[in-house]
Amino acid sequence: MKTLRLASLAVAATLASSAAVADLVFPSLSYRTGPYAVNGIPYADGYADYMTLVNERDGGVGGVKTKLLECETGYNTQKGVECYEATKGEGALVYQPLSTGITYQLIPKATADGIPVHSMGYGRTSAKNGKVFSHIFNYPANYWDGASHAVNHVLDINGGDIKGKKIALVYHNSAYGKEPIRTLEELAKIHGYKFTPIAVDHPGQEQKSQWLQIRRERPDYVFMWGWGVMNQVAIQEAANIRFPMDNFIGIWWSGSENDVLPAGPKANGYKALTFHEVGSNFPVFDDIQKYVVDTGKAAGAGDQIGTVLYNRGMYAAMLAVEAAKTAQEIHGTKDITAAQMRDGMEALVIDAAKMESVGMAGFGPEFTVDCNNHGGPGLGAVQQWDASTGTWSLISEFMPSDMKVIQPLIDEDSSAFAAENKIEERECA
């Protein structure tokens, strides 16, 4: 009898161990501390809450629970790499670094380890070329798309002619901030505007000289590639020199409530790009309230739900979950590996029916991913801040970027990367 009891305990222990291994592990390289925490926190909360929702509402992904591994990076590249090394052996399926600097460092590491990376709307733009970057994905849009969207918006409000206009770019002096410069230079040759890049050093709390330059040179439009406290300071400095807010356009990482609220009414009219909808008027938020917030399982205080960056983190988690479902279907197994997750990401289809099934109908554009294209359609819209109501609203449809300019840049950069790293391009059907 004693032997039988010991054997039963051993079986139970084995089953418990198997159940733990079977969890679908999603690392979250977050930053809840430091000068970028104001934007890192809501994103991390949105990502975590959606994973919790999937467990509580759906019983996991295909019946397998998700397990979130959150690791604090402080938006520091070295710490981000350390987080990757510390968590990759835990069954990690996909990394979302939320940092262009960290992404650049993980591209060779994750590829060698066979673990996919999803740098959604950031990272190395030429990773859109799946023939070279087999494990790196940046759907549904990238920085060069964003640069084109900003120029297209300026073209739209000027009747299609911006020859002789002056456009300045205030950018975070890092790999992230430098990403759009080449694209904006090429677009300047086509459309005839004068382009001036203006760097802001980390973390961006001091910008007096940059905005004095803007006041002196009087550009017609200012674009911004900022993050964290840099965005807040830039918008306040723009208000101080009375730069017209409706001529100030940020990339999607410079368009959250946290960026505009410190400037109060003076931020009214500020614009930013986005690759998804705004607000909380979607059924998924009712589910988050019911299954996550009301049950005391929310990652944060619940006060960020429906804000831009919470929504973006939630959107990133949804795309990860749908890729995992796709991987399960492709390989006929629920306990997928990182290699199988990569296949799911490369075969991902986000259509209207799928978005409706997860309570997010119309939240973002439809798109597909394939071997050639790891970046999706590159669609983007413009949102504008209304300080009187404290809300963002879309003021444009989701629009395409100028691929006649962007595709050659992607081909050139990815080919150079392949040559430098001795990568043989994959054959894609």
C-alpha cells in the first residue's frame, strides 16, 4: 500500500511538472521604472491583462494556459539582453522587446536560438524582408511606413503640393529616433520640402536649444520620434514657443495621453500616427472588466484601460495569441515550440471575422503575413488630441505608405545586412 501511494505521488508530481512545461510562455520585457516608465507601464499592463483574459475567459490558447514572464529592462539595452538570456530557457515562444535598441541586439541572438521576435511598429525596419530576417517580424507597420504616413498627411492638408515647405524632425538620439531619417530624406527629394533633423539626447528632459532652433528656423511642420519624458517636454516646449499644435505630428510612440496631459489645454490639436483604433468602445474591454479587473487579476490599478498604450500592449498580446493558435493548427499540437510559433507568425491572417471573434472588430486593419513580408500592409492613420474632452480621435482613414520609396530602401538595407552577416536569403513561394 505504501509503495502504491508513493507511486501515485510520483505520477501526480510528473503530471504537475508536465502541466507546468505545457504552459505557453510569453516573456514581457517591460520597464516600470526610469524615465520611460510613464509609457512602459500601461503597455505592460495591457499585454499582461490580455494574457490573463485569455486564461480566464477562454481557458488558455487551445486549452493551454499562457504564462507571462515579466522582466524589467528599464529601457536599457544591456538589461534587455540580460532579460532575454535569463528567460529564453523557460520555453519562451516570442519576444516583444518594446525597444529598438534591444531589438537590434536580439536579432542575431534570437535567430541563432530559433526564437521569433515581434517588434510591432518599431525595431529594424528592413526586418520586413522575411527572406533575410527569418525570425524577426514587425507587422502591421514600421517606422518607414510612419515617416511616409506623416508626409502623406501633410500632402493631404496642402492639396498635394509641399514644395518649398520646411519639415523638422525632433528625434530621440538613438537607433529608434534615427530610423526615419533616410526615408524622410528620400521623400524630400520627391516632394521638394526642406528637411532638418534635430537630435535630442536621452532621456530628453532638456530641449531648450532644440526648440530655440525651431523658433529661429520656423519650419512649417515638426515631426517627432520621441518616447517617455521626451514627448512631454517637447510638447510643452512647442507650446512655449507657440508652435501650432496641428502642425506638430508624432510617431505612434509619441501619441499617448501621458504625452499630452502635462501641457494641459496648450496641447490641444496635437497629432500623432497610429496603426490601431483609439478608445475603449470595443467588447473586449467589457470582457477585461469582467474577467480580469473585477476578479482582482489586473496587472495594474485598472486606470489605464482604454488608453493608447494600454490598448497597444493589449493588441500586441492579441496578435501573439492568434499566432500561437495558428501554430497549433499548422502543427496539430497544442504544446507548441518556439520554432512552431515562428511558423504561426509567418502564416498569420488577421481578418474581420477573427477580430470580431476576440471582441476587437475594427480595432485595426486586416492583414496577412508571409515568408516574403514579415511587416504586414504598413497601414497607418492620424489621431488628434482634444484637450477639452481629454480624448484622442482618428481624423483619417488607415492609409498606405509610399512603397515605391520604402521597398527599395528595405531591399537595400536587408541585402547589406545579409552580406555583412553571411546570410543566404530564403526561397519564398
